[in-house]
Amino acid sequence: MELLPVDDPADPRLSDYFSLTDVVLRRLSEPQRGLYIAESTKVIQRALDAGHRPRSVLLQEKWIPDLEPLLADLDVPVYVAPASMLEQITGFVLHRGALASMHRPVLPTVAEVLRHARRVVVLEDIVDHTNVGAIFRAVAGLGADAVLVTPRCADPLYRRSVRVSMAAVLQIPWTRLPEWPEGADELRAAGFEIAALALSDDAVSLDRYAQEAPERVAMLFGTEGDGLSRTALANADRVVTIPMGHGVDSLNVAAASAVALWALRVPDTAAEGRPQ
């Protein structure tokens, strides 16, 4: 671990950390450069435990003792800067002490993610990073096996998603699903029934569906405003709805995912918890 003090917020060696609050910039730069940002000692540790490789670390001096055990055997530059400069560099107040620029892992294939799964969540075009992170946390806490995201869905490795998920996005298997109908074909080829969570005249209630759910279920959730697309609904096997009261028609997508995951949990995996 090489400690490198920095005194210039425009130091080109820190370019990975510039303007982290600019969502458009991160969407453009992270996939092309194959990087994501891990924030806090806990998240960095979980990223390392998952086998992800750091490219560099940026922190305040007081956090060195916390990071040193994690990075001692790694050949990685560790840039040290005062708190005021960190805010200049990143564009926000860094409360959690450290950031790491991590190399993105190669995503597995859909078949690999589904091979041993029984309950999976599919996210169609969900654009809010907070919702994506909250859904990953629900998946981890309630015992599902994997998450699949459509091509236009928000990036699970965006800094806010990782933070909100409590780093569950670094533990839960996930990958990108092709557009419909190819995505549905891959799910069915792996033996999954696709249950779309939506409002529909022919929808079955969640409690009833839970009583008759097959061995393998893919729970499909749509974007925050319009819900699932017509194409997604056309490719689903069942439409399932959560019964609501007091004139409320639906829940926030993250809350709905937690309710559905609980209702459709596989008893042995839910009791043990995932990931292991």
C-alpha cells in the first residue's frame, strides 16, 4: 500500500473521483472505463471480499488505520487529502472516510446467474438509483437468489445504489437481461415462470399466487412512473397485484419488491438468509 499525499484538487491522478455528483458524467465514463466507486471502509471491504480489484483509493489521513489491514497486501496507490480538499474533488461532503475506484467485474451470463436460482427479481427500466439499491437490499435480506436488470435500468454499481443497498449489490449475483422477448425466452429456458407485478383486470392477488407459485419464479418490476411496459406484460406468464386499501393503488417499487419477496420466499433460503 503506497500512501501519496495530494495538495491539488485538480491533480490528474484523481480524475476517477472528479464530479461524482454528476450522474450523466458517471453514466458516460464508468462503463467506458470499466470503473465504479466504492464509498466507505465497509463497502470497500465487501468489494474486495467479492474479488473486485481497486485501481486507487482516496481518503482522509484519519481513516488510514481502518483501510490499512484491507490494502496492506495490494499494490494500489492510496491518495491522502484533507477533508476540505476531498469535498472540492468529489463535489460532496465525504462522511464515510474513504473512496475507492474499483475495476468493474465482468458480468456473468444470464444462464450462469439463473443456474441454481429459484427466486429472482427482474427490474425493467428502473431509473432511480436509490430504488435499485433498496431492491438489492430487500433481495439480500429476504432470501432471493439474483437480480436481472434490463438494458435501460439504472446502474446497480452507481455510488448511490451501492450505498443504499448496504453493499448488497456486491454480494447478490446480477447481470443485464436482453430486451424482450429475448429476455423472457432466457428466463423460460431456465425454467422460470415470469410473474409481473402490475395492476390489471386479470391480475391474481399476491397472496393467492403465493399459494400456487411454481418452483422457479422471476418477479418482474417496472419503472417508477409508468410501471411495466406493454411489451414486458405481453411476455409475462402471470400478472400479480398486491391488494391495497384506502384508495391507494400501488406501493413504491422498492416497497413492492420487499412485499413480494416476503410472500414468495422459499422457506429454507429465507430462514438462512442470503447471501451466504
